[in-house]
Amino acid sequence: QVQLVESGGGLVQAGGSLRLSCAVSGSIFSIMDMGWYRQVSWRQRELVAGITGGGRTNYADSVKGRLTISRDNAKNTVYLQMNSLKPEDTADYYCYAKTQWADYWGQGTQVTVSS
């Protein structure tokens, strides 16, 4: 079992920054890849950024150059640094972890970007 707890969401003006954190606990050794997804209520959840166990990252085209995913293994935490935020970044953001046997999700944290 893996537990994920997100934090760091909130309200920010367009052009501002936020840093989301995902605290990981449980069977951490079993985690392969991790990532951040976001969802607007009526839309499908979409991948924003991913990071492999080896540290390779990938990003949605819409966030490249503005959002950065990182992984601090010593603190068992994954971060999403969000800069130059836009109103269209408004969504619920979810942390995700993939193991050999299952996928895990956090409860989500809300990000609202005002224009």
C-alpha cells in the first residue's frame, strides 16, 4: 500500500507561483513512476507532469517551461513547482504513484488562478 497526501494548493493571481507537495508513505520501495494529474470537473483527468524512478521527466505541452516536477527521495516527497500560472491552470491537482501491482492517487488539492 502507498499513501499520498497533497498540499500547497490555493488561490493565486495570473502570473503567480505555487508549489504543490505530495508526501509519500507506505511501501515506498515499490514505487516506479510518479506524477501529477489535474482535472476540471467535467473533463477527463490529464497528465501534467511525470517523473520516473530514474528521474526522467515528461510534461504536457501546455505546461512546458512553466511547471517543474521534482522528487526528493530523502524526504519521500514529490513536488510540482508552478510558475507563470494562467487561469486555464485552474483545476484539482492529484498526485499519482505507479507500482508493479497497482496505481495510487492522493485526495487532490485545488488550484485556482484568477485573471
